[in-house]
Amino acid sequence: MTAFNPEDRGRHKKLILTWSITFLVLFPLLIVLGLLMRMNQGEVIKVDNATFYSYMTLHGLGMAGVLFSMAWAAVFYLVGTRYVKLNIGLGYAVFLLVVIGSVGLAVATLIGKFAAGWYMLYPLPFIGATWKAWTTGLAIISLIIMGVAWLIGCLHVVYALSREYGGFTNLIGWQYLGKKPPEKELPPLALIATISLVPGILAFIAGAAMLVMYLLQHLEPSLSFDALVQKNLMFFFGHTLVNITMYCGVGWLYTLLPEFTGREWKLNKLTVYAWNATFFFIVFAYFHHLYMDFVQPTGLQIAGQLASYFSAIPATAVTMFGVIAQLYRSKVKWGVIPTAFLLGVAGWAIGGFAAVVDSTISINKVLHNTLWVPAHFHTYMLMGVVLLILAFLYYLGSTEKNRDLSPKAGFGFWLFVAGAYGFLLMFYLGGMESIPRRFSEYASSGIAHTHDTGALLAKVAALFVALVLIGLLMMYGALFNGLLKKDQAPAK
Amino acid sequence: MYCTSMLLTIQHSAALISLIGALVVVGVVLFLFTTSDQGDEKHEAKKMVYALRGKYFLGLAAVIVVGLVITLGMLPYPKFQTEAPDQTIVVVGSQWSWKMGPGELPAEPKKFKGKSTITLPPGKTIQFLVTASDVTHNFAIYNEQGVLLAQTQAMPGYWNDLRYTFAQGGTFKVLCLEYCGAPHTVMTGKIVVEQ
């Protein structure tokens, strides 16, 4: 059993505070970009197309990067303070590289107006660009730097856990599948972190290969690559990154929620089977992004639907069941932390269900690239991942004696949740009404219904985004107060 | 095949199904909020939940299998289309316009001579062979009410085969649904369906 001394805990606490404060600063700024986009679509303000799409690019890349980084950092902190010693210097190196990459992306988009979208669909960055060529190079290099940072970070956590728990098969819980009870208990976070980070490692390698090809074409424009292969690589990278961000959050849900309910949440055969199945399905689910590429082999399209449907059972349904077993008649005191955990899982389930509906090929043919797509992934991210992160941050700023929060923080929290669901509802209604996604404005569509409905929904959504921001900022007093309090012992 | 006169579109059905799913989740959340103080022995409650585990997963598995069986028979891909096409239309997407017209697959899509407005007959199965000459676009057909009827990606180096039958006459709009650069929203075309 690894022994942890107070100095190590203190150093880990400083590192996670660095990540947390960076997250709390960047997250609302990225929301502001989203607000500006919805206001432009709602014809409340007018920004030119080049600017709109540079905002869209930074909003997408920034949110995916910031949320994954924060999720990884939380896993790093919990693993490093509870289960196995981790290299804190490496944690800072990852932070530094992510910051460098983020600054590069901000410069490329806000100054250079780089606007190829978060998935930079090949060969868009190189043809018909309204932005300068240097911004494409800077964006690619920035993403490579961030990808390398995440790769190193994930490899380190998995390697350290693997050494502690006697190898990779133990880490994915196979010792629970035999008749004999395991010699050493595996914490759920160790299993879920592995199931999340290993596909992440594969995705980062695929993403790095793809980005190196992008870089080669940027340096030598006569080169060209296959668009379908590049698209497969991009979505394997991008979809997996977003997917595992949620699973990291689920990892600390399994770890922290029992402290509020007083009920153990341990691994058993069912959870091990479920998460091993998730491990398999994560890798294939991204095919649903390519349904409208009819030349993609049909077998892969069907595999995409099967993987998307069946991945819902092991991860979401098993976790949902576990949460019900944790909370039902548990006498839990509904402070913001357990509430955020429960609502986070609920948001994951609601967004996940809408995603499964969209992953149905015969439905996707009329929902693909409409507002239904941002509807479900914003639900999953904003009301799933972000709530789990907020639960973690509140936990981090609390003490064992006092896990409650001020009423003002509670009001801000509910305002944030209400605003978010109002904002999301406008996306869902837009998808139902076939409003295209990624349209800077709807007048050019030439369809009265698309323009009128699209603009109206965007205008209402902008109001709800304002509530989201107000609610978030109202929580900041309690959050920063907890996180920056010097005289308290670090949370366990 | 989608019928333009249907009251409940596929989109509405999807929204309805999603709403039901969301309400179930909200119901579970409210149930957990309101019952957390009930009962005397908290560990007994956990056992009660676990007693339902088999039924819970069996029910979910049944929903998923039924969903798969119903939907996998309605794939939009050419090999799942039973009717042979009556007419073939070549579609080339280029930054930021559509070229459409009858003809053979051109060796160089960039040189294809098509128009952004075409006329097609109702009640005939049209085969749209779709590609792009530069970046990836998305060929999407909307009706006058703004309902998305059919779509496929227009990807450089590949030809996607989309089949669609316009049940009635009317004016249909073609939009690009894949972000293809700053003027993306102006990339439109028109399909007039008449005898």
C-alpha cells in the first residue's frame, strides 16, 4: 500500500488548484464566445462571418480541451492522493504544455481569425481559407503540443496504476471475474480511469498521426491525403476525447459520492463486465459521425449504431443504477455536492439518450448537422461533465467537517442549471425544426421558416446563456473561498 | 421514404422519444430527492434496489434490441434501396455553390457543367451522385416548410449515392450542412419539382 505524506498532498493540492483556477477563468470566457454566436444568429448583434467562425473554432477547441484537461487533472489529483504516487513535476509539465497550446489556439483564432472549426475537417484548413496560412500552422502545432501533453499525462497515470495493482489485466478488473475474491481490492476510480485513458491514449496517437499529416501538407502544399481516412482519424480522436472526459468524471463520482451517502460503492463482476464492454464500445462508437458518408463501408455504419446503442447500457445504465442504489433512502443531506453529482448523471443520461436517438442511422439522415447535434453534446458536456467538475471543485474546497455551502452558492447553482436547460431546449427545438448547425446567420438559407425559427430560438437561447453566466459567477464566491482558503487541511 | 404530407416528421418523432427519455430521468431524480429521507434502515434500501437489478437491465436490453430491429431495416444506403433509380443527377459542391445536372460521372468534378437550379419530376426515384471539387460539403434537401428531407456528404475524391423520391411537386432548397469556410451559409441551390 502506498504511503502518502502531507507534503505530497500539499503539492498535489497546489497543482490541482492551479488547474482549477485556470478552468474557472477560461470556462466563462469560452461561454461568452458561445453567447456572442447565439446573439449573432438571433440578429441581436452583427459580427462578420470570419469572426463568427473564429469564435466557433475557439469555443469548440477550447471547451473540449479545457474540460478534458480539468477532468484529467481531477483524476490525477485523486489517484495521486489516494492510490499511488504520481510525478507532480510531470503534472506541471502537462499543465505548461496545455497552456502553451491554448495560447497558440487563442492567438490563431482571435488574432489570426483561424476558422476551420474544432474538427478542422480535412482539407478545409488548406483550401479557400479566409485566414492567413500561418494561423493554420500555429493551430496544428498548438494541437500537437496539447495532444502530446495529454498523451504523456494519460500514459503516466495508467503506468503508475498498473504497477500498483499488479499489471494491466488487474487494472481492468479481470481478477474480479474468477471464483476467488481478488487479493487486493481495486478502487473503481482506478478501473474507470484506465478504461477512459487507454482509449484516450489510442485516440491521441491517431490524432497525432493525423496532425502530423496536416503539418506536412501545411509545409508542402503539393501533398494531399485521403479525405475519408482523415475524417475517420479526426473523429476517432475527437469523439473519444469528448467521451472519455465524461467517463473521468464518472470515475470521481464513484469515489466521492459514497462519502455523502455512507454506502460503499465497490467493484463487482457486473461493473467490471460493464466497464470492460465500454472499453470496447468507446473505440467503435465514433463511426456514427460518418453515417452521411455513404461510401464508408456499410458494415462500419451498422457497427457504429450497435456500438452507440450498446455503450449506453454498460456505462450509463450501470452508473445510473449505482447512483440510485447509492441515494435511495440514503438520508443524504442535499448540499450542492451530492446534488451536482445526481444532476450531472441525469444530464449525462438525458444528453446520452438524445445522442442514442441521433446515432440511429434512419433518424440521423434528417438530424445530422442540424442543431440536434449541439443539443445533445451540450447536454452531455454542460449538464453532465461540468456539473461533475463543479461537484469535484466544491468537494476540493470543502473540509470533512463542512461540506455544505452558502445559500447564495446554492441559488447560483440552480440558476446555472435552469439557464442551461433553457439554453439546451432551444437547441433541441432547433434540431426538431431542421435548423442547420454552424450557420452564422439564417437569412441566407432562403427558407422563411429556417430563418424565422432559427433566429428566434437563438435569441431566446442567448437570454438563457446570460442566466448560465450569472449563475456560474454567483457560485464563484463560494468556490474561490473554499479553494483558496489557506488555513484548512486539504480535502482528503 | 419520407412523405412531405406527414404530420409527424421523423424529427418530431425523434424529439418525442427523447422527451419521454428525459422525463423518465427527471422522474428518477425527483424520486430520489423526495425519498431520500424515508425508511429506517438505509442499508435495507440498498438491498431493495439491488433486488430489481435483473429486471432493470433486461428491460433496457429489450428496448435496445427492439430499437435496433425497427431502425436497422430503414437504412438510407443504396444497397438497402429496393427501387431502381429512374433518373441520375450529378451534384458537385464547390466553395460556395452547387452544380447539379444529368450526365456521366466527370473525371474532374471541377469541370462539371451543372446549374444551381434544376427541374425534376415528382414520383420518380432520383439518384443523386454527390461529390465535391475542393473541401467537404453536405448536400441537404429542404422543403418549402423548412423540413430537412434527405442529405449526404459531398467529399472530395468520393461519390456518395443518395436516392430520393419527391412525392409531390414544389420548390425545394439545397443547403450545405457541412461547414466549408466563412461564406458557408450562402451555398444554396434549388430543385423545382414539376411534371
